[in-house]
Amino acid sequence: MSKTAHIIYITIMTIIVVIVSLTFIYIGTSYYNTSIEERFYHSAHKLLKPSGILGHGIGIGGSLFMIIGISSYMLRKRLRYLSRLGILKHWLEFHIFLCTLGPIMVLFHTAFKFGGIVAISFWSMVAVFLSGVIGRFIYIQIPRSIEGRELSLSEISGLKNDIGDILKSDYNLDNESYTIITESIKKKVEIINSNTFIRFINKYFEDKRNLRIVKSVLKQNKLSKRESRKIIRLVENEISINRRIDRLTTMQNLFKYWHVAHLPFALIMLIIMIIHIGITILFGYKWIF
């Protein structure tokens, strides 16, 4: 999939989620704002109640989207013969799309009325959704190949340029400027303390400060704007790779802990959803079938 096609792919999925959400809000705002006791007399009650034609239908659709989203991504990750079927990153994005659209539809299916054992499933679904957002943040912090495969420390280090040799051979810099620039991009050995977040924040501002120093040094040298921009891009690339190396182990550990929270809630949600569907069918709520 080309870069343009990927942008279109993401845009279409985003538009679908937005349109579906706005449509249900537009159709049901009056009904959902009515008190539970008075909804029976509302003109949209037969349509939007959980067992109504639309309300029941979006519950079925939302449940199917979540089941498809979860199962397709899990199968793609675990079955070797599916490994060549598309890029894992795109499967993850499709998983996120269905597991965002599905909960939104289930939310409107409930008509914002929660109770009984279904409430456990609903709040488990909310927990899965929120943990999925956190998981996505952690996922994108872990350096990966274009196919979505997690890069090892040696692979990330291999992305680094020998910037010292490049500066010596391609650019006319004085010794002091050369030293300042090479020192600014060296990966410093840090003691890992318990407050990882503060360490990352401090590193971010330190990198910004070093980049300003490099820009200031380049102004003092007789370089063209084009040469200065090339050097700045090299420095930014080295800083970016150093950040990736810094956060690799931390994010890998966080991802392991994240699975401990995400998977149990997903299983609870699915089990209670199946029980809910079984009881619904048992009591004769078969939608349009």
C-alpha cells in the first residue's frame, strides 16, 4: 500500500466513525435525553429502544464489528500462513477501527441504560477501549519496521549515521564547532530511576537545547542555508534514534504489563456478550430474522 493509499485508508475509516456517531446523535438526541420512565411514550421508542428495530440492529452490528476486529487481528498475528497477507500495521489499524466503531454502536444500542450483568460487559468494553488507546500510544513508541515488526536494539543502532565522518568529509567546520555538534548527539549513559516519565521529559528538553546550540554554532560558520539544513536534519535524525534506543526497553516492559490488563477485560466482555446474546435469543428477541 502506497503512502497516499494508506492516508486514504485511514481517512475513510475515520470518516465512517465520525459519520456513524453524528448520525446516531442526530437521530436519538431527543430520545436519549428523555427520562427512562417517559421513554415508552416517545415517538422513537420502538425504533431506538435496545430491542427496537434500529436499537437491536446496531447492537448486533457493533458486537459483530468487535468480534471481527479482535479475532482477525489475533489470527493475523498468530497464524504463520497469514503472515504474508498484508502488513501487520494495517491490520492493527483495521482492528482499532472496528473496535472503536463497535463500542460506539453498542453504546447507542444500550440507549444509555446500564444494569444487571450486561453492565459488567459494558464497563469491561469501556475498559478495553480505554486501555486500547493507551496500548496504541505505547505501541507507536516502540520502534518498528515499515511492515510493523518490532525492531531490535541492534537494528535501531544500525540506523545511525557516522555523523562525525560526514561532518569532516563534507563540510568545512572549525574544530570547536565540530566538537560541539558531535558532543550534542552523543547518547549519554543514564542511571534508570523509578520516575521514567520525568527522565523522558528532561531528555526531551535537553535535546531541544542541544539542537538550538547546533543551530547557533552553524550560524557562526560560513555555510550555505542548504548545508546548514542538511546538518540539522542529520542531527535531528541522530537525536530521534537516541530517543528510540532510550525508550525501547521501557516501552517493551510497559507493553507486557498492558497485555495483563487489556486481555482479561476483553475476555470478560466477550463472555458476558455471548451470555447476553444467548439470553436475548432465548426470550425471543430475534430482531428481523
